[in-house]
Amino acid sequence: MRWEVSMPHLTDADRAHVAKFVAIVGEALEECPDADSSTQLLFDACKEVSGSRFIPMGTFDRLLRATGYARVERRYGKRYVGLRPKNPAFHDRVFYNR
């Protein structure tokens, strides 16, 4: 998977975290067309890989949106379509659109 970040709407603080974001997200997340994962779940999976000193949640959300993945608002929160954690322990918290 190749992570490209389009940055026109990011703050300077967000841009400072791009390298760390790309490295960690590449290790922690994978594409899955049927997956519908919450922002919190994706953040938790990345935080598990990186350790406790990961980027702030708001920055994570803005950077993830900048990658172009569709973010949808469901009655149960904001979710990203087409992404899920690589760690199978998190898969039971992913909704699959089948």
C-alpha cells in the first residue's frame, strides 16, 4: 500500500507529523474494500504499533482524510471506508459491508 498525503488544508503542526504518520500507518493499517472502521479503532491500532507517544487524534484524523479515504458519518460515529487494522485482534471491531 502506498500512502500519499494531499496537504492543502493541513496546519503546520499537522505537516510536522506526516513522516511519523506514514511510517506507522503503513505498519498498522491495511486496505480492505468491505471494511468500515471507526476513527478511534484505526487510531488505537496505530497507537499500539507506535507505542504511547503517537500523534494527536485530531492530527491523525486530518492526515487520514488527506490520504483520500472516504470518511462517512454513521449513527455510530465517524468511520473510514476501505481501511482496517492489520492486527487480527482488532477485526471484531470492524464492520464489513457485505
